Amino acid sequence: MSRATAILVGLVGAAMLAVLWFISTNNSLIRKDEAVKSAWAQVENVYQRRLDLIPNLVSTVKGYAAHEKSTLNEVVEARNQATKIDLKGAAEDPEKLRQLQKSQDALSGALSKLMVVVERYPDLKANENFRDLQAQLEGTENRISVERRRFNEIAQDYNASIRTFPASFVANSRGFAPKAYFEAQAGAATAPKVQF
């Protein structure tokens, strides 16, 4: 084998290794992107579960607390606002994610007010349907927290992968964009004041 042939074989071998590395890295980034999409779908799923529970909860409370109409209306309005947010692309768009988070935070606040109202009605608290709905809602709120944390972890792994050398070359050439994160509610760092 001549020296020129050996150089050519070496160059072809190096080119093949580079192509295999590019393909492997691209496939890895695609899997991570799909993991982010799957985690996002799970966040949407638990938000939808909460939205589905609210009409039943409001109906149950209405029967006991008819004169608490403003609180009930606030919950219904917050739910309606939350359903108007377009979730498509929210994982990639920080502004859409902030809008979604703001509407979900408003809904959480309205539900908290509703639970304060419920405290005034011992008969309602003793109602089996209400207790079941309240337990389901509390479980759903916990699921939302878990799924949002899980989404952030998966998005962090993906974002680190597309920014890390040398995978960043593949990410930039293939158009892999960073994913947005859920952030804490405004004022969450300040402890609430408790007075007796």
C-alpha cells in the first residue's frame, strides 16, 4: 500500500467516524427533545385533570354556599382564563410559559379562596362527594408540582446537552433550541406572615 493510499484510507476513516459521531449525537439530542415533549405532555395532563375537577367542585359547593357567589365566580373565571392559554410551543417559548404559569397561579389562588370559604360550612366539609373532590384536587395539585419539577429536570438535561461542546455543533446545525423552565411564583421567596 502506497503512502497516498494510506493517507486516503485514513481520511476516509476519519470522515466516517465524524459522520457516525454526528449521527449518534443528533439521535441523542432527538431522544432528549422527545423526553422534554413527553414531560411537557404530562404537565398538560395534570393541568387538564385539575380543570376537569373544578366544575364538579364548584357545583358541590354551590349547593351549600349559594351566597358565596363571588368566590365561586372567581374560581370559574380563573378556570376559563386558564383554558384560553394556548399550550402549543409553551415549552420552547418563555413568554408563553409565563402566561400559562400566571393563569395557573391565578387559578390556584382562586381555589385557595374557595377552600377558605369551605371552612365556614361544616356540613359541606362532612359531605362525602366534597371530601372526595377535595382529596382529588389536593392530589392533583401535588401531581402538578411533581410534573413541573420533572419537566424542569428534563429540560435542564436537554438544555445542557445542546450547549455542551462538541454536541453544540450538532445542535446549532440542526436547529435544536433551548427549552423554557417553570419558575417560582412571584413573591414565593417571601415567607407569609402568620398572625394569631
